[in-house]
Amino acid sequence: MNSNKQLYILIFFLLVYKINSCLYSNPNDQTQKFDLSTLKLDSSAYYKAHFPISSYSKYDSNFFFNFCNGTITKCDSNLQMKSCQFFTETALLIPNNDAGNIAEGESYNFTNNGLTIEYRGKTFSPTASSDCSTAIEPNRRVTHYNIVCNKSIDTINVINDVTEDSRCSYQINIQSKLVCRSCPINCTELLHAVGCNEVTWKCLCDTQTFGDYCNQSRIYISSVDSTTTDGGTTFINGYFGNTTSERLSITIGSLQCNDIIVYNSSTINCKIDKGEGIKQVILTDRDLKCTGSFQYIKIQQPCPNDCFSFIKNGICNQNTGVCNCNQNYTGLDCGTKIQTDVPISIPSINDTTGTTTITNENSFYQIGIYSLVELNFNGSIVKEYILYEKWNKTSTSNNAKDNTTYFTQTIPSVNCTIEYSIEEVTIMKNYSFAGMNFILLPSSVKLKISIKDFLFSSTLNTLQLRIKSTFNQTMVKNDCNSNKLNFDTNDLTNNNNLNFITISKDSKTLYARFINKAISDGRVTTISNSMVGQDKDSIYVGLNLPHCVEHCEIDPDFGVLVDSKFKSSCDDNANSKPKWFLPVVIAGPIVGFSIILIVGAVLYKKYYISLKVLKVKLEEINK
Ligand SMILES: *[C@@H]1O[C@H](CO)[C@@H](O)[C@H](O)[C@H]1NC(C)=O
Ligand SMILES: *[C@@H]1O[C@H](CO)[C@@H](O)[C@H](O)[C@H]1NC(C)=O
Ligand SMILES: *[C@@H]1O[C@H](CO)[C@@H](O)[C@H](O)[C@H]1NC(C)=O
Ligand SMILES: *[C@@H]1O[C@H](CO)[C@@H](O)[C@H](O)[C@H]1NC(C)=O
Ligand SMILES: *[C@@H]1O[C@H](CO)[C@@H](O)[C@H](O)[C@H]1NC(C)=O
Ligand SMILES: *[C@@H]1O[C@H](CO)[C@@H](O)[C@H](O)[C@H]1NC(C)=O
Ligand SMILES: *[C@@H]1O[C@H](CO)[C@@H](O)[C@H](O)[C@H]1NC(C)=O
Ligand SMILES: *[C@@H]1O[C@H](CO)[C@@H](O)[C@H](O)[C@H]1NC(C)=O
Ligand SMILES: *[C@@H]1O[C@H](CO)[C@@H](O)[C@H](O)[C@H]1NC(C)=O
Ligand SMILES: *[C@@H]1O[C@H](CO)[C@@H](O)[C@H](O)[C@H]1NC(C)=O
Ligand SMILES: *[C@@H]1O[C@H](CO)[C@@H](O)[C@H](O)[C@H]1NC(C)=O
Ligand SMILES: *[C@@H]1O[C@H](CO)[C@@H](O)[C@H](O)[C@H]1NC(C)=O
């Protein structure tokens, strides 16, 4: 009878032991289970943590504890306490010093790098020497065993003295390899993982990637230096991580860029064969790719229409491709005789919207920064941020040296700040951007746009800044200059340093000069321009910027001209009607992107220059 009872008890305990096999499993993550059964000590043994005299405690004592529902005889065999406080190793000095016991249950939480087990003692009536009445749970002791992973500790190591963080609440810090996890993903199977991070329990990625699977790329190109059309060594800047030339393949257009040298994680160079124009650069490192833009520079920059130098209107600077006109001529090609009898244009900046309007008699040309677009690898829109008429004016400078208005705008969702300035040019002046010098004409407007700290959603993405140009006019009766509104954007895709669009109406033309260079993270790089939209009276041009992480700077320069068909008076007789009209829109090597607006100060005289071929009909000139 008695032995039967003992057998049942034994079976019962075996069952209990089997069920409570000392596994701590994370309810939030099935992959995490800690088996602490090897830590369980016989009830006569215990682990010990020192609890020194502190502001809460005037006794030097020890905490005794065990694991896995293990009892400690010494604590109090009747109560089966698991955790208790001893003042000496031989005797309890005061009652109610049980820090926690089975009857109150054990609870635990998984932490980043281990496990916290909490034992709560029984409540008791406080005595003068043992007062827990101001504890978080009044008259109860709570002990936290904070166990963290340390691969070199096979069992446990108590790493410092017990602390009482608030009244009767104790912290015991322990290291053990038994609470070391492994990453849920087998990191050795991932191409870009270099191990398992034992704090976050995610794979440690190499320098080129991030993400749970180390498959999101960090590499990007921010700028690519130009070579001449003869080819040569080009430097590619950006971020490439820890790479080697053997692993890299770089193509520029259809050509392979050879003899790759990796200087460091942000600079690579390679040798490219001769070619012409603007090319896409694709850098491939194993499974990772990034892109940029490259330009072959013509060794001698041709000037537009050779500045009409054969009739001494001006001379060409072949280093820059910019005309120097003699005093009686103006325009980019010196093809425009300075006249006084054409309507004057007046630029004005709207301080509240940040748009510029050039007014010339009854015609209005409006230029504004429309939006900033994040594009993906394929050139499709990830997101468009509308900037139009949302600018905040920050300051103006009005002095003899310059008249500039400064605007700013932020896009909080991508942590981006855009600064934008508009300079009204009243007298002809020299200007330089990205190491190139050029001339700004009177009545022109110079923009400068700086995009900072844009947070890309992927390193494969790039930016496009969109500019809107609008024409409108008030009705005028019997306008002898009347002419259909016409947009010309064919020039945008050429391979020159400058691209043009024109809006012509009534013998007046707004031309916009887009320079295919930007400064990306401090370096000059090539950009391309494209026409992105057109409606009844507006066109939208996109400037395709690189993946610039810190700072992208573009330096625009546009222009408006009144053509030679313009008549100041409709009573002119037929003979005095100018024969040739023509918006002069010619390429020249100006770096930056700028808008020059010159309406009214100039008049095209006798020269017929086709927009695209830029051909001078000599026989007409000779008439
Ligand atoms: C400790 O005992 C309690 C009550 O029997 C049980 O619920 C718990 O799972 C046990 N803990 C461990 C780690 O075995
Ligand atoms: C576990 O976390 C919960 C919620 O934060 C908290 O209430 C509880 O006291 C914690 N338990 C332990 C043992 O730390
Ligand atoms: C892990 O334990 C070893 C041996 O005690 C010790 O030298 C090391 O500092 C511990 N590591 C940490 C992170 O505490
Ligand atoms: C992880 O993958 C490697 C290579 O496939 C294999 O040798 C290793 O056993 C795997 N480890 C685990 C824990 O599955
Ligand atoms: C990364 O790998 C995971 C799992 O294979 C996949 O679901 C995810 O789409 C991958 N992400 C990228 C950017 O390739
Ligand atoms: C770079 O990679 C090489 C092997 O490809 C490795 O030996 C080296 O330690 C790595 N350096 C850094 C800074 O990650
Ligand atoms: C400019 O025009 C004026 C008047 O027509 C003329 O006297 C002068 O010589 C011209 N200057 C040049 C450099 O051609
Ligand atoms: C600026 O533009 C706003 C909106 O188009 C307009 O209401 C305001 O009158 C303009 N201000 C000036 C000075 O033109
Ligand atoms: C700036 O504007 C003032 C008056 O509006 C003018 O006197 C001055 O010459 C201008 N400065 C420049 C550099 O255009
Ligand atoms: C402009 O400034 C106002 C107040 O200073 C601010 O609330 C607003 O967000 C700013 N707008 C933009 C587009 O930055
Ligand atoms: C956000 O922009 C500020 C400066 O404008 C920069 O210091 C910070 O690093 C940026 N934050 C992120 C997450 O890129
Ligand atoms: C044209 O633009 C000007 C200046 O922005 C504005 O005052 C005028 O009302 C506009 N006219 C038409 C017909 O839209």
C-alpha cells in the first residue's frame, strides 16, 4: 500500500519532470527556446549572489537561488523556496526574507540577448527591520534574474553584486551560454552575410548590403568624371563597399570599362575607349548593380554659329565654347543686334509662391520648380513630391552686387531640404559653375537649386527635378505680331553640354537652356534632361539627377528673346518688315543649368538660323 503510493508519486514526478523539462520558449518567436535543465541543482545545493550594504539595506547578505523549479533546502524546505536572502550562510537572520518561491509562480520574458526570470515572494507583515511596505508590490519581494548570452560561460557567472533598483526589487545579472540564440536564418547560406549578430539575432551583412536577408544593396554611383572623346581613365565616385577589381564589371554605353582599380570604398577608376555623347554607366558587383551617367567631352568646344565671327560680331572662346560679342551685338551667338525699339521685359519674383514671371508687354512667361520625383532603376516613378508654389522665402539680398531671393522647402517624409535661389541679372556679368565660366546677360534670371539629405527608398533610385514653364498673355486687338504658340523640345535629347527648349508666341521666344552637369556630393557629374509633359500652355522638363546622398546642386540658366519679326508698330510699311524671325537657341558649353530671360532688349536682324541645324544662309546675309 505504502510502496504503491510511493510508486505513484514517483510516476507523478517523472511525468512532471518530463512536462517541465526546463524549456523556456518565447511565445512571440517559435524559433527561440532555451533549455536550462543543466543548471538545475540538487536541493541541497544553490547558486549565490552577493548583496552588499546599500541605501536600502543595512546588512551584508547573499541571495541563494536555483533554476528550473529547483528548490533549495536551506531556504526553507517546507516552503520550497527557490530564491531567498541569507545574511550568513548558516542561518536566516530575520523572517520573510524569501525573495520568491514556487507557490507564487515564476514568470519570464525574452530579452534581446537572453532571458529574465522573475520570482515574487509571499506577502508578509512588515517588521521594523524588514519593511517592504513601500515596494512596488507592497510587502512583497521581487527578484529578477537577468541572464544574458556569453558564449564562454558554460554554466552561469554572476557578473556583479545584487542591486536593489527600488524598494524590495532586486536585480541579479548573470551570463551563460545557455541563453545564446542563433539567427533564425542560416546566415552562412546568404551570399552577403558575414555572420550572426548576437545582439539583434539577425545576420551580419557585409559592407555592401543591409536587411534581414542581406539582399538590399547599399552601393550607388554619385558621380562619374568625363573624359574627352578620345576616352581614357574615368573616376567613378559613390559607395561600393569592400570590393575588389576582380569582382567588378563596369560598362559605359555598350563598351566595357577596363583596367578597373579600386582605391577605396568610394572611388574606383577604369579605362574607357573613345566615343561620343552621354552614356549610361552600369557597375555590377556579383549580384549587385548600380548606375550613373557619363559624358565624352569634345576637345574643342564649338561656339554657336561661330559667334558670327566672319562678320565680326564676336569671337569664340574654344575652351569654353562661349561667345564674346562686340559691343553692338548680344545673344549666345552674337547674332542679335542690340536695339532699343522693342518692348522691355521685366522679371519679377513672387515672394509667396517662388515663381518667376517675365512680363513683356502683354506676354507673361512663368518659370517655377514643379516637383521632385524619385525614380527607380527602370525610370518609373516611385513617388512625386509637388513643390510648385509651396516655397518659403528665407531672405533677399538687394545690393549693388546682386539681387537674389532665397527660398526653401522641406519634404519631411524623406528628410529632405531644398534650397532655391533666384538672381535677377540687371547688368551683364561673368558667372562660374563647376569650374566653367560663362556670361549672364542683362534681364536674365539665374536659378540655383540645392537638394540636401534626400532619403532614397533604395540605393538603385535616382532623382528627377521637374521645371514648369508657362506662357500666357492678355488679349490684344489687331496684334500684327500674332503667331501660334509653339513648343520645341527636340533639342533636349542631343549630346551637347547644353540642351534647349523654346516656347514661341508672337515673335517672342522663351528659351530654356539646360546644362547637363550637376554637382553631386561635391563632384561634377553628367546629368540628362528630358521632356516629361506638356499641356495647353505649359511644358515640363525633367532634370535627371544621380543618386546624390548628401547634396545635389544644379545651376540653371534660361532665356527669352524677341525675334526679328517683332514690330513695335503695326503701321510699318511692307518694306520695313523684317524678313527673318528666329529664336536663337544654340548650344554652347555652359556648365550648370540656367535660365536667361531676355525679352525686349534685343532684336534679330537679318540672319536666318534654323533651330536645329543652326545653319546660316550666307546668301541671305549678303543681300
Ligand atoms: C515550473 O513549474 C511551473 C508549475 O508547475 C510550470 O508551469 C513551469 O513550466 C515550470 N518551469 C519550468 C522552466 O520548467
Ligand atoms: C515581462 O514583460 C511584461 C510587459 O513588459 C512585464 O509586465 C513583466 O513584468 C515582465 N516580466 C518579467 C519577468 O520581466
Ligand atoms: C564573457 O565571459 C568571459 C569569461 O568570463 C569574459 O572574459 C568576457 O568579458 C565576457 N563577455 C562579455 C560580453 O561580458
Ligand atoms: C547552414 O548552411 C550551411 C551551408 O549550407 C550548412 O553547412 C550548415 O549546416 C547550416 N547550419 C544550420 C544551423 O542549419
Ligand atoms: C530578399 O530576400 C527575401 C527572402 O528571400 C525576399 O523575400 C526579398 O524579396 C528579397 N529582397 C530583395 C530586395 O531582393
Ligand atoms: C574586405 O574583404 C576582404 C575579403 O574579401 C576581407 O579579407 C577584409 O577583411 C574585408 N575588409 C573589411 C574592412 O571588411
Ligand atoms: C557699334 O555701332 C556704332 C554705331 O552704329 C559704330 O559707330 C561702332 O563702330 C560699332 N562698334 C563696333 C565694335 O562695331
Ligand atoms: C503671388 O502669387 C499669388 C498666387 O498666385 C498671388 O495671389 C499673389 O498676388 C502674387 N503676388 C505677387 C506680388 O504677384
Ligand atoms: C539690384 O537692384 C537695385 C535696384 O532694384 C539696382 O540698383 C542694382 O543695380 C541691382 N544690382 C544688380 C547687381 O543688379
Ligand atoms: C513654410 O514655413 C511654415 C512656417 O514657417 C511651415 O509651417 C511650412 O511647413 C513651410 N512650408 C514648407 C513647404 O516648407
Ligand atoms: C536628416 O537631415 C539632417 C540634416 O538636414 C541630417 O543631419 C540627418 O542625418 C538626416 N537624417 C537621416 C536619417 O538621414
Ligand atoms: C497671365 O499671367 C499673369 C501674371 O502671372 C496674370 O496676372 C494674368 O492674369 C494671366 N492671364 C491669363 C489670361 O491667365
